[in-house]
Amino acid sequence: MGGAGDDAAYGDDDDDIFSDDDDDDEHDEFELAEAYDGQLVVGGPAGEGGDGTDGRDAELDLPDEFVEAGDEVYAELISRLGEASPQPRLAATRQVVELLGDPHRAYPIIHLTGTNGKTSTSRIVESILRAYGLRTGLFTSPHLERLNERIMIDGKPISNESLAANWADVKPFIEIVDAQLTATGEPRITFFEALTVLAYASFADAPIDVGVIEVGMGGEWDSTNVADGQVAVFTPISLDHTRRLGNTVAEIARTKSGIIKPAAQVVSARQVPEVLAELKRAAELTESSFIVEDAEFQVLSTSVAVGGQVVSIKGIAGTYRDLFLPLYGDHQAQNAAVAVAAVESFLGGGANALVDDVLTEAFATVTSPGRLQLIGTEPTVLVDAAHNPGGALALAAALKEYFSFDKVVAVVSILDDKDAEGILRALDPVVSEFIVTQSSSERATNADELASVVVGVAGADRVIVELDPREAARLARDSAAESERGAVLVTGSIMLVGEMITLATEEEWKP
């Protein structure tokens, strides 16, 4: 099955823009790269982990006899209206889950939304809960290489066998609602609505102890919102998807605040005043508790370490010092603080501190695929899924702080509904040369059109156009290899990132 489409993937991730000055430790990016090798793993094709998992727990490299069945599920899903065109409705999804016996009510839920950082924060939350011995379900979007990545059970992508079996169970009920919708002139169940139903049913079938659910887009009418989250989590909110969510951050926050349910516990990252006002208002209307970064919890310190960073966090109920987090960037430290506060809220209502040893284990094993992920060496090749200005600013800050490259060649493709100029201006200070390409997404900006935007930001002497992403990667690696500390950065499009991860595996960019 192919890469994760930006067309079939509208999850607005990852990450945001906060940064601190650090110590003056000398750190060699190649030393960091070696430590980082294998840390951010994405479920790959059958044979790597047997079922699309990362393969780390596989004793035998056995072929997956159900891979074709998994492919068929994906093919059926993408035949539906894509994620780029979500329907602002809950009734359709609610009908299906009711017919299924409300599988989403079989376990408690931590529900997450925001503009940047959702997926990373979700993964950290899940890792902490799993370290506590809870059987977890994690639903995120988009996927990078294979659909299975979106539905994680106990830390692993769902097997193709379970994916196909659960789809066979839910499909007849989806088709019943399809017929009702079609009869009234409405679009049938969409890709993401169907996937949400499949995830909730898969988690109930597992079964899990707790679900960590990432919103697809917005919140109020997102299909995941048929469920009631005991804890509602908000990562930083900024302008994105304005055509769907609103033209101001206040409007966007109002839509996202729809995940707050009566008497929930609300945890928010640092927000601009307009956003904070909307979230507080929603919490008051639902009689929910509300805690926010800086006031009730915060990152106390971060310092660069080989393979990531060491962080100290003041939570709601405890202070946790000198934890190794194998993710780069101060924005990831912020995501970790939000995750800690969310788990404190879930496990003890914010009254009980987390166990230090458990938290240490959880942080050390966190992964966040596609977020400053190393996919190649000699030269170093990093991919990052930043596809809005906030994510690009976070990426630029992390590159400056955690690496000492003397040349960065960026391979970029950006969707036509994104703020390309904002993304490129954020990246410009840390990029030596841009190679503009075009991912296979139907919504990818034409390479020549995007190049004109890049030239306006960086100047014609720093821009090359290569329509074929594979050839663009070759040119970038050759150019980076000319410098002693050169590196390639692939960014701007989640689909492009997925395509490059697949290419790196095929061509063995890492020995």
C-alpha cells in the first residue's frame, strides 16, 4: 500500500514554536544521528514486522499472509470521500456506532486537538499510560506509509488480520447508513468517518483499558467527537484550515473547544489570549475543570543530549527532573509537559504525582515518526512533517539548537491550501539550498508555481526545481555530501515525508 496521502490525511500536525537558550555543549550531528538511528520507527510493509509493525518484537521474519486483506481495507476506505473534504456532521457517525452497540463507550478516552503537536503529544500520553501497565488504544492521523499506523493497540500498529476482520464486522452497518444518507441526498460515510468507526470498534475488540484519540480536524463536528473524553487536551492553536474552521484563532478555538464534554478535565498548552478565552468559556459552560500551561504546569528546563534532550517538568501534582526524552526541539518538551498534565488528570484527577521510574521508562521509549526523524546517513537525511508556519518555525529552531550542520539542502513540496510563503520564510534562515519538487498528492502545488514562491523568499541562486521526488532526493543527497557536515531535510508535505521514508528503506540510506 502506498504512502500516506495529504489528500487522504488532513491531520494538522506537528509542532509549535517555543524555544529556550541551551548550554554550550558541543554535539556532533553525526554522533546524534547514530544515537537516533532506529528510534523513530514507522510501521512498514509486511515482512518488516509481519503486520505492519516496526519488527522490534518479531522473533522471526515471517511474511504476513493478511497483507492483501489489509490493502483491500485501505482500497475500500479511499474509495470514499477523502479527508480533504470532511463533512461537518456527527449524526452519520453516531448512527453507525449506535448500530454497533456504541463500542466507543467501552473504555475511557483522552481526547486531543490543536493545530500543532497533537500527534506527538498523543504518542507521549499513550507511552506513559502503557508504562503504567494499561492496555492502550491510540488513534492518530495521518499515516506515513501504511494505514495500520493510525490504529495502535498496546503500542503497535493493528495487524492486517485484525484490521480486515474488524472492517468485515463494521462494513455492513456503515453500508446501512450509506443507503440512508444517499436516499436523503447526503454524501455517504466518508473515509475518516469510516476509519473512526473502525478504530473505535477495533479498540473495543482488543480490548483496551484506555483510548488516546486525536481529532482529525477541528473538534466540534469531527467524527471522533461522538465519544466523550474524560480528559480534553489542547495543544497550541493557531491559524490553519481556515476554509473549514474559521478565519481567526478565536473562531478556530471555538470549533476545537467542542471536544469538551460535561464535567471533563481540560488541559491546555500555552495559548494566545483569544484562544485561552474561548477554551475557558467552553470549560465554564460544561462545568469542567481547566488547567493551562505556565499557571498550573510548565517545562522547568531542557538541555541537549545525545539522541534527544533532558527535560525537567513541573506537573499538576509533582515535579519530575532530568528525564531523557528522545525527541528534538523545545516544542517537544512542551508537548511532554502537556502529556504529563493530561495523564496526571486522567489517573488521579490531578491530585497524585506520577511514579518517577514509570515516567522515566515512558519518556525513554517515546517515538514520533515523521518528526525530525533520521532516515539516512552519509549524508544525514532528516524528514519532518511540518506543513504550516508554526511547525516550520519549530523545525528551524530545533535544527539550530540540536545540530551543527554547515549545509542543509531542503527538499520541499507543499499543498495548495497551505501558507507556503509562511513555511518557507520560517525555514529560510536554516536552509542553504531548496530543491522544489511535487509529491503525488493531487493537491500538491505545481512545482514551478511553488518555485516562484521559494525564489521570492530565498533568491533564484538557492533554488532548483525537480518534479520527480526521487530525483530531487538524489540531487539533494549529492549536494549535501559535498560538505563535511551537510544534511538533507525533507519537509512541507506529509505525503512527501512518507514517500521519502519508503525510498530510504528501498535504497538503504541507513547501513
